[in-house]
Amino acid sequence: MVEDNRRWGFEEAEDWEQAAQPAPAQDDGCTGTDGSGAVSVVVEPDGRVRTVRLAAQWRDALEPRSLGAAVVSAVTEATMRALARAVEAQGDLTAVAPPPPVADVDETPFTRADAERLFAAVNVELAAFTAELDRVVNVPVRAESRGGHVSGTAQAGQVVAVEIDGQWSHAAPGPEVEGELAEVLRALHGPPVARPAGPAIAQLQALASDPARLLRKVGLA
């Protein structure tokens, strides 16, 4: 029997459709592993914990009472990798993003009293931001899993301790341990600290970003 290798034209369209299919999304998570290799933590680019994985025979590599320290080591490494990737992608993190353009340009001349009021308002907004930043940085964050077997502490956005019920982790199935660990680590991440903001700060940034407008406002142009 002679094999029929003829193409009828429809195959070209199928080939094109296959080529046009988008490639699978690349995994952008960052993985950290403890020194024993028993614990792996994957975090999102912003540092939020995606998954916690325990090796199949993790109890052979770690004693149950050492599991908490291993989790801290793994999540710290994953977070540092995510931070390094963010620095590489964004460049200079000290650069301040330009303020959004102001739709209605106010060309009213600035008086000395106007400037004093603006700077006083900026100082108030900066003081409020500093107080909130101090609270976030200096006050430890505590979290506990709903199952009550895992708890943890974070400070300044970094996980510093994870406590685990040793008897429970010695006998519990791996996925159950992984689930409670991930739950606590996600709770410890917390919301990101925002940049200083407020109407006075926005006005000052808008003026600083437009030197010509600033000169007009102070009567020098």
C-alpha cells in the first residue's frame, strides 16, 4: 500500500493556527529552599507567598522542631530573589515616579503666604506618612493558621520566626502541613507600604516637575 503524503491546503491553515497560539505563560515566581533541601517556598514578584512544598521524605532531613527555622530560611531566600529581580527590572528604586499631569493648570501667582501654607501642609502629610511607616516597621506582625498548628512573626516585612506544633507536624499529611504554613506566611506578608501621598504633596510634585510653570507661579517668568 502506498502512503498518501499529499497536502490539500487545509493543513497549512492548521499549521498557521498552531504557530499563532500564544506560548504558555512563563512562571515568574521566585523559589527559595532551605539548606537541607526539605522545604521550598515560591513567592510572587511582589513577595507574596504562592506555595510551600515539603520534600516527600522531609522528616528524614529535618526534625519536626527544626521545620520552622527551615521555613524561615526558605521564605527569606525566595523573598530576596524576588527583590533582586525587581531591582533588575526597575533599575534605580530611588527614582521618584513623575506625578500625573494636571488637567486644569492653575496659573495664579504664588505669594509668600501661599508657599508657607503649602509647605506646612506637606509637612503635615509627611508626618502622618512617617508615623504610619514607623508603625509598620517597628510593630511585629503575628499570624496563626486556622488549624491552630502554625504561627509566625514578621517585622519590617520580613518573616523572623515560624512556630509549628511538633507533634502535629510529625504525624500530619504533608499537604496539610504545607497548607497551614502557606496560610501563615501569606498573612505575614501584609499590604505594601505606600509612598508619601496627599493633595499638598501632589501639588508640590506637580510644581517641581514643571520648572516653567513654577517660575510663572512665583512671578519669575
